[in-house]
Amino acid sequence: MPQIFEGKVVAQQVEQEIQTTLADLDLQPGLAVVWVGDNPASEIYIRYKQKACERLGFHSEVLQLPTLTSQSELLAAIESLNQNPGIHGILVQMPLPDQLDSEAVIAAIDPSKDVDGFHPMNVGYLNSGHPRMVPCTPLGIMYMLAHYQIPIAGQRAVVIGRSNIVGKPMAQLLLQADATVSILHSRTPDLAVYTREADIIVVAVGRAETLTAEMTKPGAVVIDVGMNRLEGRKVVGDVDFATVAEKAAWITPVPGGVGPMTIAMLLKNTLQATINQSKNKA
Ligand code: GUN
């Protein structure tokens, strides 16, 4: 059996470090989550984020707007949060309903409050090798790899999925850690050609059983970002855990792997944004 990345345990350590840092500061971080519509998957993620804020004594508010909210109404709500000194982090839960232009919405967030790291300015800083706010899921994965002292430099890494939220920033971070990185996606003819050669595989496509044992090199490090709810309510990742676990050296469980690390990095980014903003005011 492989070694298991205990994301839940590492995330708890991160939360303790945040509490220690906060104890020495006279600051209360504030996070605003903007949620348009009533997507049930979003509801679960938002609840996790709120609970985490409660545990650490962060101020948190959820601004829930109706599904039919217009672009100008949403932009006005974001501008008001940009101006609010009690809010240090703003997260617009994705996906947004179809009538909304998510690119313009993200660009309207004050980059210093962009705790998701989605603003084009933060994307640019990351891609030029000078990261400021970094997207939480890839950041959490890098944190976990470092925690377990997984070598990255010189390794062959494969990222399956090219989203702005996970795939692209993940590939950037692995590249900056000196891996040789391939990004695979829905138009890649044969994923296995790449995955069979990969020392590190990150799967972020949102489809169960995307990575199987036949596709996995013995001794690989496997990171599963997926959260797929199967009929009968069971949540599974994008990796066929039972069979891949027989070949991998390291693997993340779902749940309890990447998910808790994402939340921990959101808290860390919010704390960092709070500290940065307090320095700029002084
Ligand atoms: N939807 C799925 N993951 C995320 C995330 O990390 N941030 C936001 N804002 N929306 C998401």
C-alpha cells in the first residue's frame, strides 16, 4: 500500500500556525464570500469556508445574490466590498450563472483582496515567477508536497486539467519548483502516453476514474483534486483509488486529502491579505 497524504492533519497544523500568528497581532481578518444563485455544490464549499473562519475567529460574511443578478448589480456589490475596511478577502464563488461575465467580475476585485488569486494581476505575478496571491488548491498541494518532503526538482509532472482555478496555476507552481511539466486536457489523444512516464500526477478534471492503474507508473506520486458525487451519495475523486493505490508510492484520499488544504490556504491567504492591508494603512 502507498503512503497517504493526510491533508486533513496537515490542514489542522496550518490552522494552528495561523492561530499562533494571530495571537500576536491586533487584527481580525475578514472574508466575504459572494455567492450568486443556489448551486448545491457551491453551498457545501461555502459552508466549509464559513466553518473554518468561525474556528479561527475570522469575521466572515456570505453575500448571497439571486440567480438573475445583473452584471452591474454584482459589480456594485464587489465595489462595496473593495471599499469595506473590515473585509480583507473577497471570494466570488464559481461558477457564476451564464448571464454574468466572470472575467470582468474577477477583474473588478481589488487585487490585494483577491484571496483566490484569480485576478489577472495576481495571475501575472504568478506566471512571471513572483507570486503574490496564489490560487488556494494548487497552493495547498504544493504545501502538502513540501510537508511530506516529496522531491519535485527534475521530476516529470503531469497535470490533467487546464482550468484557471487549478490546472494552469498548478502547472506554473510545479514548473517554478523545477519539475518538467506537461498539461493534459480533453483534446489530448492519449493521456496514458504521458501519465505512464510521470513521477507526479495531479488530476483535476471532475470526472471519476480519469486515472486508472494501467495509466500509472509504479512509485508515482498521485494527487486527486476531484470531488464527484456518485449515485448513492458517495463522494469519489478523479482517481480510481483502489487500483491506483496498488501502484503509487503516495496518494491523496478523497475526502480528506486536497479539500482541507484548499480551505487552509484560503485562511492563510486571508491572513496574509489582512497583514498586507494593515501595513499599507499604517
Ligand atoms: N469553485 C470551485 N473552486 C473554487 C475556488 O477555489 N474558488 C472559487 N471562488 N470558486 C470555486
